[in-house]
Amino acid sequence: MDCNKHGALRVPRNPHTLRGLRWQPRIPQEARMTHRSSYLALALVAACQQPPADYAAVFDGSAGRWIDLTHSFSESTIYWPTDTTGFELQELAFGPTEGGWFYASYAFASPEHGGTHLDAPVHFAEGKLTNEQIPLSGLMGPAAVVDVSSRATPDYLLTVEDLTTWEAEHGQLP
């Protein structure tokens, strides 16, 4: 690996030389969630039901708690088997500029079928909506946390019994 003129490590584009490196933003975990990732996180719930025509107008996001369900992108991200390029992170700038102020900038590339992402209807159906055509009202809705962490292992699968037990205690799932 080589360094830039300021002595900072230059990250190569070849994903095979990125093993062991992990880029992590210096943003506290609780502040990492963005509005876009919030909507994507709730897309699973919204996809399972027909939302009202203008759900964004009736959904009060302050009444609950936003949970970021996204997975970060890195060299360890799992991709669809046909995606062979993997994650690439290139340092564009890192360190003091000629003007004396600090600047950090990166470029990244990643196959589309990895990490947390949204597959638009057009992905599998010609003539259907593309991502930018999906209204935000189709990407958000109510959700529930069914906590099975006391029984969960890396291979744990949520069961119908888990859901009926939750509903017996809390009421019908949204």
C-alpha cells in the first residue's frame, strides 16, 4: 500500500487488497441514520401491506422511534453471487489542503445487490416503477419489534409461534 503526499494511507481500488481494512465513519452510531435509510428500513413493512394513498401525510414520525436496520458497506459486505467486483473505496483526498484547511474525500463503488438496498418493481417486471418513481408513502409505515434476542443464534429463524406469542401480549401486528 502507498501513501499520499501527506503520508495518509491511500486505499487501492482492487477489493482483494482491502481485506482487513474497515472504513468506519466518525459519526456516532445514534446519529448515522438518515431519512433515506429510515424509509428503506421500513420498506419491508410497507411492502407487505397496501398503504393509504397519502400515508406520508398521516404518518406522524415523532410518535414512535426510528430504527436504522441498514447494513454498512465494506469489504465484508455480502453480495448477490453474480456480483463479482465487491466493495471498492478510494481515497481522493485526506489531509491539509494548499489553503491550510483539512479535507477528506472518498469515492466508493459497490454492486447494487449488497447490503441494505431497495429493488424497484422494474427490477423483475418490465414497465413497472423505478426507484425514483416510488412515492415515499410506499416506503414507510408502522412497524413492531418482536424481540427474540433471548433465543436467537446466528442461525435463528423467526417462527409463527414467535409472532402469535407477541400478538397475545401486545395485540395484532400492524
